[in-house]
Amino acid sequence: MLPAHRGRGPAEELLAEDIRVPAEVAADTARTSTDVGNTPMAAAFGRAGRTVFEHEYVVARG
């Protein structure tokens, strides 16, 4: 999510979709991700009972 949209409520809508889609296909697990600075989305994941399972670091070059 773009920083300008953070903290304005779309996290809950995105999370609802994230839960709906795996349920439709009867998935046993679903992974979600957000960048480190997106604390509103990370908080929404926590409220939904999600837990941190790994950290990923990506180095972009030129």
C-alpha cells in the first residue's frame, strides 16, 4: 500500500479479501506480507490472528 494511504482504513478491507480468497479455494494456509514501515497493515494482521513467520530483505540495485 502506498504510504499516503496508510492509516486511513483500507487495511481492514484488504485483510477481508485476503481471508475470503483462500477460504473460497479451501486453502489450509495463506501467507500475507507487508513492508516493515507499514505498521497499520502489520497491526491489522495481528488483530486477525496472523503471526510473523519470517523476515525478508531485498536489496535493489540501480
